[in-house]
Amino acid sequence: MRRCPDSIDSRVHRIFDRLRRRWPGQGRWNDSFDRLVTGGMELQAPLAGLGGLLGRLQACRRRGQRAAAGQLLGRLGAELDVLALRLSSGRALLGQVRYSGPPSLWRLWGEVVESVEAYGLRLSADSQTLIATTEPITLSDEEFSEELGPMEIRIPIESFGGPGRSFTIVAVEPNECDGYIHPHVASDGRLCEGEATVPLNHAWRAGMLAEVLHILDATLRTYNPHSAYERLDRWGGGAGRPSCYDCGYSMPEDEGYGCEICQETFCSACSHYSEALAMSLCDRCGVRVQTAAGPDYVDHDSARQCDGCEDLWFNEDLQEGLCPACWAESFLCTHCGQRRCAHEQSATEGLCLSCQAAPVIAEGPAVPAAPAVPISAE
């Protein structure tokens, strides 16, 4: 191996020596290799079957069995089609087979040097963990900006380069919010990798230590409010401000709306003003309904489903359970006296479907029974 310059910091030597002891001595075949071998083993049975068919065809030719030979040729064609398909798939897999040779120790040396220079990489006291420190991290949203300070990336040496990633994030100067040091770091130090998962996995398996640290550093400097363990507006910049009781959004003092039913504070997205009731309602206490003046929000007790169209309506706009549109097309059943929607009218004019189907309507009105006549003693 090429001799390293004597001027390199002794810390690099210690880290390099510790990693070299477990550095893989051989390369790896990719997944296409395993699939190709497995598929090749599965070809043994079809090939043996073809040999049997060819032997039987030879026998038919010797005996002059033309009909039997024709049937065997049909089977042979089908078997060859299946075999051709499998061979074509195998040929495509063969072109995808790759072998990754063992990473060179000189490249490992370069990864360690770059990591020490960029992140101050060092060994833990027990020499079992790699510790890299980022520059101070500041996250920003449309309204908030929060300084979270530098972070430590801790990687167990025994896991680095292996099939499973294992690392934790620790705050050097904690600026916590409800136990979280970062919106995308769980309380146990696990990072939500998001879109970094694929490139991180590749760099990890290839032993690209510096690239792993670069990816993690960039991920820690990215904020996505939709996948955060704790929203950024809950940190210091939003401390002391009212928060939405439903979604947790931290609002300026003049942006909160109080629900007049549950008495909690909500943001504009989680609350609505009811024109019909002249009050503010949250999404939990209110429901979207139709009114004579248009769509609105009312409390659940003030809403009812129209018996005709089944839409939710404001109680005060319903007449006998029907909304204005269904009422305009309704009729009074001449038998039961109930007001019904137009689609409930039967073929018999004036009757609703329920009364039309009733036996008493189908058979006509009942005839009163004749009074009993006493039998004479004579």
C-alpha cells in the first residue's frame, strides 16, 4: 500500500486503523447474480423433460407411429416456447450482473481524511463509535427560523458498511422542543431520512464514509412540515403564541379563532364562521350544510339530512323534512296524508310507493262485517 504522508493528523491514523480491521476482504455480487443462479437451477427440470420428449419421438419414428409423433411434436413446441422465454429472461439478467470489488484501503484512507477535515471525525472513548460534528444548523419555514446548533452523527464501527444502517443524531447544544432536538429526529436519535434513503443506502454499502456524512448533513438542513416529528413553529420562534387545538399550528395573537361551542382556539384552516348562527365553529363542532342562502357551517344539532335528496341542511330551512328544492317537487299522498318527494310517487296518481305496495290499497277498502243475528229458540 502507498505510504501515507507523515503530516497527516494522528487522529486519522487511529480511525483508519480501527476501520481497517473490519474492512471487507472480498467484494459482493449484486442481486441480479443471485436471481440468475436461482433461475438457472430452475431450468434443470424443463431440460430433463425435453430430453424425455425427444427420446419418445425417436421411438415413434422407429415404430412408424405418426399420430403419436404429431402429439409429441405439439408438446415439444409448447415446452420450447416456455424454455425460450426463460432463457431470454436469463440473458437479460446476465447483462445486469455486477461485481463490486473490495474497497481499496487507499480509498478508505481518503474517506477518513475528508471526514476528519469536514466534520472533525473522531473516535469515541471506547473506540467503538465514529463521531462527526456538523456546523450549526438553522432551519427556516415561511414564517419561522430556528437555530438548532451543531449536531453529532454517531456511527457504530461494527455496523458501518454492512447491510443495515445504524447511526444516531445527538445535539451538541440542545435546543429542544418537547424532547425533540430537530423536527426530523425522533426522541431516540433516529433520523427520518425521507428522499435521502436511496443515496444513503448506496453510500453506506459502498463504504463511502465522507459521502454518508455529507448526505446526513444535508438532510439535517432540510425541513418538511408534513413529515416532522415536531413542527418548526413549535420551537422558540413560536413559543408563547397560541396554537391551533386541532393541527397544532402556532399562530400570531390576532390569527386565532375561538370556537363558541367547545371554547378552544383554532387556526383559520380548522375553523369557520357560521352565517346562519352568527358564530365561529371548529371542524369538530361544526358541519358543512346547505342553507337557503348557500353553503354554510352549523353545529351538529342544527343540521339534518333532507328526506329527499339526503343532503345535510340547516334545520330551519327544512319543511316537513324536505329541503326547498325537494319541497317544490313534492306531493301529498291521498292515502297516508304524508308529504313525499317526486321520486316516491307511484304509478297510481296521488299515492306514494309505500301505500301503493300496501295490501289494503291493492285489494280496495275493507267491507264492514254484517252484524250477528241471534238464533231463535224455535
